[in-house]
Amino acid sequence: MTFYNDIYPFYPLQRTSFIFNGHLLTVITCFLVLTLSLLLILPGIRGKSRLFWMLRIILSLFVGSVIVALNFTDNWAEARMTTNATYKSFSNAVVHAEIGLHVGLYGINVTLKGKPVIQFNETIDYNEMFTWRDTIEEEYKEALEKGLPNPILYIAEKFTLSSPCGLIFHYRHSGRYASATLWTAFCCWMLANILFSMPVILYGGYMMLATAAFVFTSLATFTAIMHAPQCVFSIGEATFETQYSLSFWLALATGFLCAIIGVLVVILNFMLPEKINEAFSVCIDSYEDDISYGETYLNSAYLDEIMVFPHTSTKVTEVSASTFQIC
């Protein structure tokens, strides 16, 4: 083997790590634009309703954006270790690097970062994604053809269909069910926001509780694989052991937030119905027919021509509250 400009002859240039997930960037951008657009309405809202409107927008869009973004994150579970490992095939070079495994709902992300980053005149900073939407075999084959470093190939091989570990069967099925329940939670969140804009605040609270229930269901689905018999594998002297990561705890916090909002809305709707409707700026109808508003005068010129009334104003002593709408 010879080198050409410090590059192995049968390998392409190494790929540098990707800075940010494109799907996450799209989700965050969309929800930020929506948030800023709705906040532009604040100057037109008077009184205390302005503060509640702002709080409602921020909390609601935060919940929605988190539920959508969790489908595309790759850190529901992760494992990291620092060890010495062979770098590439057909070479005895050993690198000292940090190896990371990040598990998402649709695939895994394997990172390899040298310590130091530059070793053997190369920048050792890899970030490779392997998805199992259909099968991971094709992506693993492409990784072999690219000549990716041995630690990345070794970890990816553990998630192939032919691997005796069978990790793909656990993570792929649990990821699909968790994603499905998260999308169901997103639909419940949308219904809750629609109901909060109508004089049915109570049902909006119920839908927030349903949102929390589906988020907790997705967490329970993903947690099931963590209690299954794990395939223990190691690189060098270090062993991989996956633990819950940021996305899992963020989903748990979002579920509790939805549950708290739902419980508060339901309780306040029974205890202080007028206040909760005023807070949500919802118009309500009064059906108490025994309330009198005193003497009121109706102009007979606006009455139906078929009805025969004198051409003078007709005095009405009592008007039912059900004929008025109070906002």
C-alpha cells in the first residue's frame, strides 16, 4: 500500500461530521416562524389577556414542536466510550478515539472522533447515519464500499439482519410503534388547540390529557426494549451499554407538561368556569331565563311587516337572558 497526498489509494476522502439534522432544522424553523407570526397579534390584545395569550402560544407550540421533532432525533438512547481501535482495513494503524452510538426511532447514528482529531495526517471526525425504514443492509453495504473506519462498520454490523445480536428487531419495531403513538399525540394536540378556541374548553383539557397519554405510551414502547436481553459487544477494552438520552427525558417532561395543563383546565372548568372562559377569550351563552335586564324599548319599525303593531315604540318589561350573547 502506498499513499497519494496522504490518502489511502482505495478509499474516498473521509466525511466530516454533520453539524445539524436537516429534519430537525425544518421543524424548528417552521414552529419558530409560526410562533413569531402569532406573537405579532399581541399588541392588539388588551388587558391581562395579552399575557395569557403569549403564555398559551409559547407552551402550546413548544409541546407541538417537541412532539414532531422527537420523531427525527437520534438520541433516544446512546452509549459512548473512549478506547484504542484499529482504524481501517488493510492497515495496522491504531487510533485513540471517542466512539458514540446514538439510537433514534428510525435508525442509528455512529460517531468517531479522534483524540486528538488529527492522527496519521487525517482528520478523524465521522458521523454516519444508518436507517432501518426498510432495511439497513443496503446502507451497510455502501459503508463497506466507502471504506469507513472499522469501529463504525463493527457497530453498524450489529444492527444488520444477519447479526446474531438481533438488535434491529428490537429497536426497529419499538421505534415504529413509538413514532406512531407520537404522531397520534400530535393529532390530539391539534384537536386540543382547536377546542381551546371554542366554547368547549373542558374537551380541550381532555384532549391534552389524551396527548399526555399517547406520549407516555410511546415512552413505554421504547422502554420495553431496554428491559429485553441486551447484546453486549465491545471495541478494544471498552463495552457498549446504552442508556436513556436527551430525547427520552424531553419526551417524559413534555408528557408531564401536557398532563398538568390538562388537569388544570379540567379542574378550573368545574370550579371557575367564567374565569377559564375569560382567560381563553371564549364567548359563552347564558341560558338562565329567569334573569331580567329591566325595561327595554324595541323600535317597531324593525319588526316583521306581517305583525301588526302600532307605529309607536313598544315597551317590553322583561327580556330573557337567553336572547343575548355575553362575551
